[in-house]
Amino acid sequence: MAFFNIEYHSEALQMERSVNVIYPDASEIAPTEVDDKDIPVLYLLHGMGGNENSWQKRTSIERLLRHTNLIVIMPSTDLAWYTNTAYGLDYYDALAKELPQVMQRFFPNMTRKREKTFIAGLSMGGYGAYKIALSTDRFSYAASFSGALGIGIDGKDIAEATGGSKAYWEGVFGKLQGKTVQKHLLTTLAEKSDKKTKFYAWCGYEDFLYQSNEAAIKQLKSLGLDIDYRQDHGKHEWYYWEKQLDHFLEWLPINYQKEERLS
């Protein structure tokens, strides 16, 4: 497989941005699985404190994907929660709208079909994956690993639920109560969505976000979302997120061929 680090100018953010891309190598894929004209794509999102390098540095993602015909795009939202922020930087537009167009120019063989376009993320990136999937018609499958799915809908103020300064959270979302924050809640987006996306969620019993996930998944399911929700022992750690990435890849409608499965 090939690994690309691409720097491009984002019109949405008016700054240079960096994105990492894993591109499948036809020589490592079974001949019957090679399709260079319509390659499936997974957008893989990082959590707080991470960036476009997080998945490649912290997991064995290249080993997991070595024999699978899948493009993986790993962008960065800094600490902006995949959101058009109150302080004027439009990270949501940059990632949900602009980035797919930029990537299509670099990789014209990347699929344009919704049924072959996926998104997943951990912690903050779990929120981002659900948010982008619910507010666009681009993704057929979306996943959250230890996701911050309950912000604002689990009965707690965002600043109270997540920690950190109120000034920071208001810089991202605006006022943390009333209509201003409502537009950022996953329940609000779920009510307006077309309900065509299939969702995957995992959270460990020992994760500090477990109770929040329980509340959020219950509400999102009640709004008609199709969610495969899985729980097991686990903390808010990369050891568990790598395992869930493996399970998610098996869950997707692709021919996922891990290296150890091949003779």
C-alpha cells in the first residue's frame, strides 16, 4: 500500500491543511478484488489532542489494511469538534463538504457512491463521524468508538460533561444552552436525517463516557437510527480502539482481508 501526506489550501478555513491517506496497492490484493475505478473510501477521524497522524502512529492500521481494497483518509480538526465554530473557523465545511472534493481531485478512482463511502472516529471523532453522517447524504456506514455522542443530550451542560473551560466550549459551539447549541446535538441532526445510514457504536464499561453513550444511543435509536451498539470491558484507550477498528472493518460491506488470514 501507499501512504500519502498531502498539504493543500483549504478555502473553507483559509489556511494550509494536512491530510494523511492510505491507498491500496493492487499487487497486495487478490486479483479478483482489484477495482481501480471505484475504490471504497473510509474517512477516519481523531479525538481530542490528536491530528491526522494519530491513527497511523497509535495503531497497526497499515497492517490491518494491507490486503484490502480501501482508501483511508485521515484529516485533522484540531480541537474544533468537526464544527463550524463560534470563533469563525468553519471546520465542518472544510471536512464534510470541501475535503471530499479535494480528495477526488487527488484520487479520481475514489468512489463517488454513497454505498461505498464510510466514516468512523474515536472520542471527539465519534461525535464528528455521527455528526457528518447525519447531516450529509454521503455516508452509508458510520462508526463511533468511545464516542462523545452524549454531549448536550445526556442531561448535562457540555462544559460540565466534558471538562475544560466554558470559554473554550463556547468558542466552539456558542452558547451552551438554548437554540444555539441545539443545532450541534446529534438528536437534532437525527430528527432531520434521511435515516439511510447504518451506524456502529462501541464503548467500554470502564470508559468515562460509558453512561453518556448509554443515554445517547437510547435516544438516537428512539429517533429511528439503525445502530449496532456493542459494549464490553474497556477503557478510553488506543488498545481498545484498534480492536474496534478491526471489528468495524469486518462489519463493513467490503472484502476485508487481514494479513493473518492469508496463507
